[in-house]
Amino acid sequence: MSALDRLRREPSIQALPNRWRAVYVEQDAEPDGIAPVCSDDDHEDGDGSVYDCCPEPVIEVPDPHLAEYLAALLNADRGEGR
């Protein structure tokens, strides 16, 4: 069993949300973080802003391409990108 397979079985990893998105943590021109998709009815799917209604964790990253990549990678790994 690989290290990745072992980590996927950890309770803290199992508890992570299934759907992630790139977000604007510092309100920059490009995404600078990732966060779970917000399920609030007033929060539009394409809105990358983070509001009080949004679930944690919000993770800041140093590069917009990395934000997009990590969100896509998490979604694929959690079964949302298949």
C-alpha cells in the first residue's frame, strides 16, 4: 500500500469535503487559495469569493495556477473529477 493510499484512509482526510474550488483569499485579480465549494443558496457556483457562509478550511497558496491545480486534484481524488 502506498503512502497516498494510507493517507486517504485517515479519518481527518476522509472528513474533507468532496468538492473544492479556487478562491480569492486576498481579493487579488487571480485565485490565491482553495476552499470547499459553498452550499449556501445565495453563493453562486462560479463565485470564487470567500464569505462567512463558506466552509473551512480556506488554504492560501502562492500561485494562481497552483490554486486551480490543487482544487482540480482534490476533486479528482475525491471522485468529483471522474
